[in-house]
Amino acid sequence: MLHNIIPVLKGQTDSVNAMVDSWSLIEMNTITKLDPRSNKLSLECGKEFNYKALVIGTGFNHDMNLIPGLKEFDEGPENNHTYVHQLLKKNINRNYYNGYHHRGGSHICYSPATPYKGEGNDFYPLYHESIHRQDKIFNVAARSSKIEYWTPNKEIFKFPYANEVVLDECHKRGIEVNFGWEMTSVREDANSKVAVFKNVDSGEVMEQDFTCANINPPSTQHQFLLDAGVCDGEGMVDVNRYTLQHNKYENIFAIGDAISGQTTRTYTGATHQNPIVKHNVLSFLEGKDCNAIYDGYQYMHLYSGTIYSMGFSHLHDFEPAPTNDSVPHYGVFGWLYGHYAV
């Protein structure tokens, strides 16, 4: 979260310890075990730490290997036109023009089962459709080619308002929406690329040819958190949704994607949770009440076209925030909002 937040520091050129107080200790290592009863963390390198308070900000295990065959596409040539929606440095340049080479067949956009990393901001069918529509106008794309959205979920967004608006937009633009289908593998045959889907209700399996794809891999909770017993029945860190303090272990707090509760998981939500957790951790360490309250704010920015944007925001219980969908999606205001959001 430090990268580019402090304008004069760039995460790729400055050392991390230049961004934090000099008394801080930074341990770049993998946690292998959490024992909340003994207030102890074990690291892969063999070190152990005792803690007075702990903030869990682990996000998810976001792994393309969870879809067999996807890693091979990601490591293959860029002209396979299969983009993995994952935060890796190489992806900044790889497939920069993803969607600009869709000349025929199906362009698949896939979101995994909720909750997942990138939720709320990985919906690119409207963006790709705007490119594809122009290609059809200039007769460089087949009239039968199409944009498809696939997901094992029963909605695009958990936020009902945004879901309704975007579904209507997909209907108007001819984007095919397929709910309840989980991507189980991808492969490249001699003359085609194939995605295999399984229906989450019936178990039916089907294969779908595609020419381009934008695929967000599934997300899973980190195993050490599941083993520690700090998660709820759905595998999310069990916190009070207002104070972000653990419901069982009062010296544990959590922030970001990993926390429990029905919400949209966005980067903006994590930044709004940050001062709440900071205040409440310091209050706990000083023996005071944890009285900072997180209102549930989440914001998701979506491209409605190559240079046009829309934005949705909600509070707890998916109550629309005052800024929700506050700018028209098209015209000069949508264009200005798109540049502002970027």
C-alpha cells in the first residue's frame, strides 16, 4: 500500500525502510504458523516472534495454478492473447493491447468464485466491447464474434445496485453473461484454445472455444490462518465489522480482503480500513476502548469504454454511499471521470 502513496518515493527505486519509522522492524519472510493462544508467529526461515498485538493484512492466496493450464498460457507468447489478471510486474507490459486483436470467435472474461482478489475491479467486458464495437464498424472483426463473461457466481457484483446497472449495460451491448459456471481448466489444441467449465448446480461440463481471454484466477485463504482457528465458517478472518477487532482474540485485528463479512473487496476499502485499525490497535495497546468505527465504505472503478468510466461505492449492508454512481457513464463527464480515476 506504500507504492506511490507517498509521491516523492517510488516503490521500485527506494528501499522500504525509507518509508517507515526508523524504530520499525521489517521481516521479509513467509509465515508458516500462527498460534493465537500463545501470541506467537513462526516464520519459514525458522524465526519466531511473540506479539502483544497482531494485524492480519495477508490478502488472499491468488494462484493461477488453481486453473490447470493457465500458467502455460501466461508463460507462453503474448500473441496467445490470454491475459491473467494477476498483480505481477511482467503483466504491466504483457498484453498491453489485450482485446485489440479480437478478430473473431469469443473473447472470454472470467471472474472466480467470491470472495476473491480484484473483486469489484476485474470486470472488463464493457471495456473490451467498446474496442470490439469499433472493430466491427471498420470491418476488421467478424460480425459473429462476441464478448462473453463467465463466473461461478450468480451475479457480477454483490452490490445489488451496481449489479443491476452493469447487467443492463451488458444486455444493451450484446455481451453474453454466463452465471454459475466455474472454469476448471484451459488448454490449447492444434487449431483452437479451449476453456472447460463446470456448472456449479448441475455438475454439467462443457467446453468453450475462445480466441482471447482475460482470466482472474481463484483466490483461497492462507492455510496458516485456517489452521490457527482465527477464521469463521466461510474461511475469513473473524472480525467485528465496525472495529475490525477479532471476535475471539482481542489482540488480533485484520484489514483488507481477508476479513469476514458480506462486502465488496477493493483496494479502496482497505485504505479506508487502515486508519480504523491503526487507531484501534494503539487504543488496545494503551488499555483504552477500540472506538474507531469502519462504516463499510468500498469503491469500485469500472471502465465503460476505452476512455470512459463509472464508479460505484457502498457502505455496510450494501447501502449506497453518497458518491455512488455520481457521474454519467458517457459523454464529456464520463471521459473526465475516466481520466480522474486513472
